[in-house]
Amino acid sequence: MAEKILITGMSGLIGGLAARHFSRNYTVSGIGRSPVDGFSYTVADTADFEMMRPAFDGIDTVIHMAGSRGDQPFDVHYRANIVGTYNVLEASRQAGVKRFIMASSGAVSAGYERDEPYRSLVSGDPAAKPPTNYELITTDDPPRPRGVYSVTKLWAEAIGRAYSEQHELSVICIRVGKVEVTDVPANARNASVWCSHADMMQMLELCVSAPASLRFDIFFSVSDNPNNYRDWSHARDVVGYVPRDSSAQHGYGERSHA
């Protein structure tokens, strides 16, 4: 499906990893507020539609990684995650882009961590015996956002679905786990929802190359972590995602799957 890929947020961690990964086999360009050397690049804020719109002409696939995250005021999240995502979708529609892959967040389900057995899974308490035979949280389970950031990511998923229904645009939302700069979990909680650089790139590659018949879907992107509670089997069944890494490699329990 993709020969030319546009990556928003290329100056960020995942966007930068994606740029280097896909540039081996595709023509890659970028858009964002900070320039990135070595790529055709448009310096623009995604909230400024007119400034960024020309960058989408001739693009086959958009990987939308731009956005705000963490503990920010509502107006910051609104501009980046709501206005920005709408603008990127609309620019993609106008330019005839065929596939749109966006970064949602596993944080839309983080509220489950308040309840057992998920609370114990992420606690990191060495005295606590990890629960067994528990139900993994799937993308079909009700979201449980814990803050404005994750609420704006749910909105992004919803507007993505609307565009897939109304227009000739395939939209895939990835509920990204904890991707660390060091590629090592920073603590026990992060180890539960960690996603290695290699597994993140595998997920993106599979989404880019998925058949055109995939009109809309949502996937959790996590590694095969011992204390994981987010179900990645749907991504396996639809696009063939099988994580190769595990936080067990970094001392956090035993690998959970073969």
C-alpha cells in the first residue's frame, strides 16, 4: 500500500525510530515543529492546517505520531491531540492518502490498574504473588481513562473511525505501550506495559503493509511482558503481530508466552 510515507512528530522518539526504520524501503518525509536532518521535512504545527497541508500531496500512508502527552493543561492537549489530529486526517483525505496510522495510547485503559488483579500486576511489590488466570483487557472492553490526555486520545480514535466510515481512508489506531528512550523499562509498572523499540517498529510495519481491506481497527502495542494486562492477541489475529521482546529480559519476572 505504501511507497511514500509521511510521519508526523518525526522529532519525537517513536517518530524518529519510524523514520529510520522505514527509510530503508520507502520514501519517507516528515512534518513537525522541529526540523529533522536527512529527510524531506516540513516545519509546521499540525494545528496550523494551511501551513502543513502541502506536505500530504503524493503521500500513500501517514503515520501520525505528533501530539502532546503527560500532565499538560487541557488547551495543550486540545490543540495537539484534537485539533491536530483532525487536521492531519482532513489533509490526508484531501490529498487522497490511502492509509492513516495513528498513535493512540494504552493510557485509555489505565484506570483498570486501580482494581485487582491489575493493581497487583503493576505494583512491583516483590512480596506480592502475581495473580494468575486473569482476564486481559481487550480493545473491546470499556475504556477507563484517568486524565484529560487519555480522553483526547479516545477522541482521536473516534474521529479516525468516522473518517474511515465516511471516506476512502483506512485508519488503524495503535494504543501504544510504554516506549522508553533507553529501550529498557524504567520501573515495575512500566515493565508491565512496556513496548520495545523493535516490537513497536514491527507493529508499525505490519500496519503499513496490511491489506487495503482493513478499513478500521485498534490494536494494543506491548511486548510479551510477564505482568502484562493488555491483550495483543487481536493484533496477532488481524495483522500477525507477535512481540519478540519481553521485560523479563530486563529482570522483570519470567517470559509470559512462548
